[in-house]
Amino acid sequence: MVSTSRWRQLSVLALPAAALLGVLVLIPGIGLSVNGASRWIQLPFLTVTVPVVMTWLCVIYIARYVAKHRKSLQTTYAGVVRPGFAIAAICWLMLMQPDFGSMFLLAFMALLLLFVSGARLSAFVALIIGAISLLAFFAIASPYRMARLTSYFNPWGDPLNSGYQLTQSLIAFGRGEIFGLGYGGSIQKLFYLPEVHSSFVLAMIAEETGAVGAIALIGILMLLVWRIWRLGLIAGKAGAPFAATFAKGVAIVIALATLVNSFSVVGLLPIIGSSLPFVSYGGTHLLILSVMLGMVARVELDRRAGRLAR
Amino acid sequence: MQSWRDIFVIALILLGALSVAGRIVFLATVEQEFLKNEGDKRAVRQESVLAARGRILDRNGIVLAENQSAYSIAVRPSRSVPDDAQLRSIASILKRDPDELINRVRRASGRDFLYVARFVSPAQVAKVRLLEIDSLLFEGTPTRDYPLEKKAAHVVGLTNVDNRGIEGAELAFETNLSGSPGKRYTLRDRLGRVIEEVEQGVSATDGGTLTLSIDSRLQILAYRSLRSVAGFSGSSSASLLALDPETGGILALVNLPTYDPYDRTGMSPQDMRNRSITDVRELGRVIVPFVILSALESGEFQLNSVVDTAPGLLRVSEQTTLSDPRDFGRLELSALLREQSSVGLAKVALNLPNNALFDTLQKAGFLEPTGVELPGETSGRIANLNLNSPAPIESAVSLAALANGYGISATLLQLTSAYSILANSGVRVKPSVLKSAPVDSENVYDASNVNSVTDLLEISSKNAKWRDAHVPGLEVYGYGGFAEATTAGGGYREDSGSAFFVGFTTRSNGQIVVGIVLNGALSAELVNGPAKVFSRFVSTAVSDSLDQTQ
């Protein structure tokens, strides 16, 4: 049992740990490379998907930073730019793997979290402009990302190659109609839609349970996000900025992952290979999400016990 | 502390969630039809459903052709092929040449598909399967089972590899037999495996059952009778045709040589020809009864009218003189039939009104195909015919020759059909191979004249000329003759030709008309062969059917 205050003490290790993982996974022999991407570290009993862990550590890091440097974050440029650089460094390590999707989620999460924690607005705007231009550069600089982008604009232009996944995904939504084809009724999972168990699981759910099922699933996740956010607000009122920021960070991670994934599956965003929280296949993902939920639950437990540390 | 920033971020997330929800609803409603259609294009395949080919039955419902499954054995050389030892085992089961098979598989290396063998019986396939060779593919193919095999091959015919009729009734009634294929729509996964059948298919309409006029029992008897005699008569080909004179139904049709519908490699076009309807031969004396009939029909002659054949010679023109083997002297018309006096027959013909003989022969159906449903029917002809003239046969030579059976040719079906008019008291019936064909009949001759001729045709054990055709205990009628083969140059070969016999039974005995021809080198066996076949066939056929009715 690790209390919130214990987490706060340990949080000093979060950023170095994230950086260390980011470096380790790049070292051949330690990092596992599949299809040209080194995102995994093989442990005796499980394969750890590193970016997921790094994201979690970054949430802890920002929560710690906000708790410690609230004043300078809200008033000075340096207070905003410093965590910005730290996160940018972690983002760069992710890009080395390369994992553009996780990097995008991390950067977006960090920006929102800093914003909601009261970062000085002028400095924050500068940070956003910097972040967006960097993202755009990386997206355009890499041909396969560019292909994903263009196919997003017109998936039916080349439905057998670059547009293949998206068209198959859209077909699943169309086939599902409002109430779906029923359990096991999915055609797209019969090898038509690749990654149907991970990135495109929402499409398959839509095909089998219809628009109703897919929207209900997103609604449930959004309800979860709101409950966590409310806990963050309560913790903030109780004068526990670490707990408050961490809870909001978790809420943002879940919300962003849900939205980015569903946006790309329905063709509102280019496919960046993200997964749907708690639904997509992936051991590390589920594990870290559960850890985050556990920590959030602990915040509530500590609050009720009146032990929420300042 | 609930700042505007919290509200902003929450609103942003909510907006995102609503956009997704809106987009999902849009895809599931507005875009639904397009997307479903695109999905079906990828996952739904149309395939045709084979219609079952109709059965062919004989007049008593006995199966002459029905469906069965044969198998094809194939390999995909681009993936893997059996090794040489395995191929040898396969070849030995299928009774094929092992080296040929090995070479064929080797030559196909790299190809996507190769048939190792087609039309393999289920039994052989079971043996090949026991070899457990993974690289073999087995494919069921619809094919036909012909229980009478080569005994009825020319009537029933056969189908090709695509199960379409290419010979006989299978070809003639292809449309009825084949039915129309259906369509089915199947849902397939990306690897092409069928997941389920989806609705909206069109079911196949199976082919209809075809009932032929053929009687299997008579068909088999005919085959045996013909083969037993044709064998030692030295004939190169032979045909037997049995008709029901009242309905025109063909009861049996056999040609030798015939072919085995299961042995596609051994088939030759010669053997597959349905000679009794495709081969036209000069008829010779077998038409004499029609000359007598013509004389009676003209009213110029009675049965007892006397024709003077002395001195056994008749000069028809400058170049042509007919001669009899001896001087028959004065012969009654009825005796001409027995003696076959060339001079007498010519004199009768020359004394008839000039279109009488032509008229009789035309009414007998010698000038046009009978219209039987089987494919490939041809028609005989009368030589030196001028249809625009009031006297179609102008020259005396032609007329004299025609009265002796020269210059007139026909198929066995035409000949047998003509004799069935005699058996039928002057009513001509269109022959048919279908049991339920509407009877298409026309009264062409005076019944009393026909009956007068028929009486002359009765065969008894004492009847010297056609004694071989006698059937003990049965009243039979018939006539025959030998015609020398014609040569390309218009002359005759004295050493070979066609021996005919056409006979019939009375109505009380289950009337049947049987025409037989043997072609080959001239010999006593050949000339007498058809009458022997007739006797053998009719004695068994009629006595069996009498047993059955009793």
C-alpha cells in the first residue's frame, strides 16, 4: 500500500526514470525491436511497452513540478519553459524509438496539464506554438507519416494500400448501422481489418453493437474521465496540488487516448497507432492504466481519511 | 478551485467526445449504404450454383443416364508436388503410365494448377487418399453414369467435361436436361474462406427428367443379337433399329461399332457416329415391296396381273440391257416379289403412270429426313430426279434402275420407318425417340393395297428366300436385299455392300418393326446375316413380352 504522500516522495525519481527507460529501450540487446521500432523491453515474465510507462512517469513528474513550483509556473516564463523542456526531452527519446503516437499524446497531455495547472498564459502560448511546429515538422519529415496523413484526407483514393485500414474501419461502422450485427457478427475481424484487437477495436465494437454500442463505450470512458477530474478538483480544494494535478493528468491521459484513438478510427484524425484505454489488447497498457486508477483511488482514500498531504 | 481553465479543458474533451459520437452516427446512417456496399464488394462473392442435370429414363422408367460424382485429382506445382515414388503409386492406382505422369508433373513446375487425373471414380479416389499425400487436391465434378454403357451409347449420348451434352439425347435435349444454374452469395473472409451464405440468391432450376421411347430390355437384346451375328458375318459395321409402328417410338437403336461412354481416350468419331440415322446407303432390292405397292396404288395392276419377263432380257436404252439370272417367263405381280426379276420389275415401273413410283417412294419418306430428335440425321435421295417436271424421273433407264433399288439411297431409319407404314396399314407415323411425343401420323396409302403387299411378305419356315428370318410360333413379315457398295466414281463394287432386312410382327403380338443392315465384304453370311439377327431378336423380344403379359 503506497500512500499518496509516499508517491509524492518517490516522485523525485519520475523524470530520471522516464529518461533512463527512454535511453535503455534504444540500446540494442535491451530494447526489443519489432518492424523497425524499439518500444519494448523484454523482462522474464512480461514484455514492457516502454512509452506507456514513460507517459505515466511524466504525469507524476508534472504533478510534482506543479506542487513544488506553482508560483513560478503561474508567474514566470522560466516556470513554464522548464517543464516544457523536460517533457520535450522525453518526447525526443520517444521519437527516437520511433513512436510518434505516444509522443503526440505525451506532448498534448503535458500541455493541457500545465495549462489547467495555471501556467502563465503568454509563456504557455509560446510553448504551444513551439510544440505544434515541431509536431508538424516531424510529421512531414517522415514519408510513412505523410502517407498516413494523406490517406486520412482521402482514404478511398487508395483503398488497397495506404487507405486500407481506414476504409476497412469505416466499412465496419457502416455495416454496424445503429444497433449492430450482434456479437460475433463482425466481418471486418475476419482478417479484413488489421490490428482489430488493438488500434481498431472500436470499429469492430461498432460493427457488432452498432453506433449505440460504440457511443456508449466512449460515454463510459468519458464518465470515468469526469469522475477522476472531479476528484482532482476536490483534491485541489483540499489543498493537495500533487494529488490534484496527478488526478487531472490521469483524466487527461485517458481522455486523450480515447479521443485520439476514436478520432483516427472514424477518420477524423490520421492513424497514429494509439490504443483505446481498457479495451485494446496490450498488457503494459492495461497494467499502467490500472496502476494510475489505483493511485487515483488512493487519493480519494487518503482524502476521506484526512491524510491528503499538502 | 474550479477555474475557467478546468472548464475549458473539460469542455474541450466533451467537444471531442461529441464529435466522435456525431461522426459515428453519421457513418452509421448517412454513409451507411455506401460503406456497406463497399464492404460487400470486398467480402461478398457471387458464385453460380450448378443445376443438377436431369435423368434420362427409358419408357419403363429404367435409368439410362443419371448424375454421379467423379473426382479430379490436381496439384499446385507452384507450392509442392508429390515425389516420383508417390506419383508412381498414384499412377498404379489410376492405371496410368507412371513415366508420363512424372514427366507431366515435372513440366508443369511453377504452374499454379495441374490436373493429375480427371474423371476418377470414387473408389479410386479413396485408394489415392489412403496414400496421404498432402500436396494433392481432390475436387468433385458432376458427371454422368450410363448404366447401359456402350449398349445404348448412340441413343443416350454423353456429356463433355463441363457436363454439357455433346452426343445423342444428351445433346438433343440439352436445354431440358441442363436446367438453369442458380446464384448464391457467400460471405468470405479475407483469405477467401466461406463464412456463410447470405440471402438473395437465386436457386438453381434442376434439369427435367427425360423419358425416351427406348426399351432397355429390347435395347440390350438388340445389341446382343446384332453383335452375335455381325461378328461372324464379316461385317465392318452394322445397325439395328426397332420401332413401334403405331406411335413411331424408337424402341431400340444399336450401331456397331459403338463406343464406351466411360472411356474418353478410346473414342473415335467413326465409332461415335449414329450410323442408323447418319449413314446413307443405296437400298437395292429391299425396296421391291414398294414397287409392288406402287403398281397396286396406280390401279393399273392387280396381284394376279401377269408380267411377261421372257426372255430374261430387257433392252431399256441403246446402252442398257437388263438381264435376269434365268428366264422366269410369265410371272404374276405377287411372284415378282419372290423371284426379284429385274426385267419384271422394270417392266412394271415402265408401265406405270410416269410419276407413280416416285410418288409412292416419296410418301414412304425416302426423300426427307424423318425429323427424329437425335442429332445428325441425314436423308437419302433418288438419283436423276427432276422435281420441276410432271414426271420427276424422266429417263426409262433411271426408272428401270429405281424399280430394282438402284439410284435410291436412304438411312436405316428412313427405311425402317417406310416399312412401318406397311405394318401400320398405310399410316405413316413420324419416328421419335421420346416416349410421350405426340403421334404425328398421316394416311398415305390405301389400306387394302398395303395389306395385299403385307400378305406377300409373310415369312414361314418354307419361305425359301428369307427362311432365316422365320420365328417359330410367331407370325412375322419381312423383306430384305443386298446392295453393292457404290464407288466414288459412280460404279459398283462387286465384292462388298450392304445387306438389309426389315421385318415386323402382327399387332396381336405387340407390334414391332425391326430394320437391320450389315455392311461389309460380300459373303453368304453377310447376305443372310440381317434375317438371322431379326429372327434372334424378335423371337426373344416378343416371346419375353408375351410371357410378361401372361
